[in-house]
Amino acid sequence: MNKNGFIDAEYTYAFHSPGEEPWICGLLKNRHISKALDLGCGSGFWGFILRTYAASNAKIIGVDISTESLKRLKNLGIYDELVLGDATSLDFDGAFDAILVIEFFHQLPDKERFLRAIEEKLAKKGLLIISGPSTLEMRKILQKRNYSVYEYFLRGLILIDAKTGQLLLTYPSKATLILASLLRLGRIFVKSPKNVHIIAFKEVS
């Protein structure tokens, strides 16, 4: 982890303007990823990211409930396998080095059940990354299961550790540090917001 947390500082030179992407890429960078799962793969954006950071011969599986999305993705050749179905009820052989759950965890009715099931699909040192809207209850569920949970502000310019209040900045500078400090003070006195975007992750030992 670098001095700014887990961000991939080179991301903006390779892709586009920062948001949650460089933080998630920072988690994927320099890991051995030979098999990965993209749940709710949608447009294939995160499959492309996984392909960039995974081993050249990695197997990447995309899952989505939309037939139309999978039809479009089939022509792009990003994924080695595309699966149509509900991500909460699928069974896969083998274990994954990385699993992405982007922008749909908040919609699940039984979040703890989903986490228990999907964590079992992680390989040793496997990483599960979750991002999207959250409630205070959701963050408590994740923290209870030993996830690192970061509240996400100003399109990823600032992250605040939901447990410790530690600040992480995309672009460390005097101005952003002042802004982040004000945000943290507001968080302390007003309490953690009930609804906020998060990036959460857990590595299985």
C-alpha cells in the first residue's frame, strides 16, 4: 500500500479521469490474478479493467442478468465465459483470485447470505471488492465481516475509512487536504452519513 493508500497513481495516464476506478485498480495492481469473476458485468468496463491487470492467460468470467448486455459483450471478446443468471444463486467450479461486485450489492435482499456464499469462492489470498451506494446498516454488515470500508466523496477525490476516519486522497495537496479535513470534521460532528457511496474489500487469508 503506497502513501496515499491503495490507489493506482498511474491509472489516469492509461485510462480516463479518476473516480472509483483508480482506487479499485490500485487493489488489483501487482496481484497474481489467474481467474477472476465480474458479477453484474453490464457493459464490460470492469472486465476490461480485469483483463488489463490480470495475467495474460487469466480466465475472466462475466455474469449478468441482462440477455442484451451479454449479447453485446460476446462480440467484444473481453470475457472468456459469459453467464446469464442471478449472481446470488450461481455456482462455479474452482476458486477465484479476484471477484468484483460493482454497483449492485445494495440491491440484494439478503446481503450477509450473499457474502457468505461468494467469499467461499475466493482462492487463498483472493480479493473481493464491492462498490456502490450503501446504507449505514450495509457498512456495519461489511465491517462485521472484516471488510475494509471506505466512504467515497467528490468522485473519489477523497476516501474516508469508515472505521478510523483516516483520509486517503487521489491528489494529495494543501487544498485537498484542507477540504478532506473539513469533510472528516463534518463526519465526526454530524456522524457518518446514512447513505454514501463506498469501496469495500476483503482478502481471504
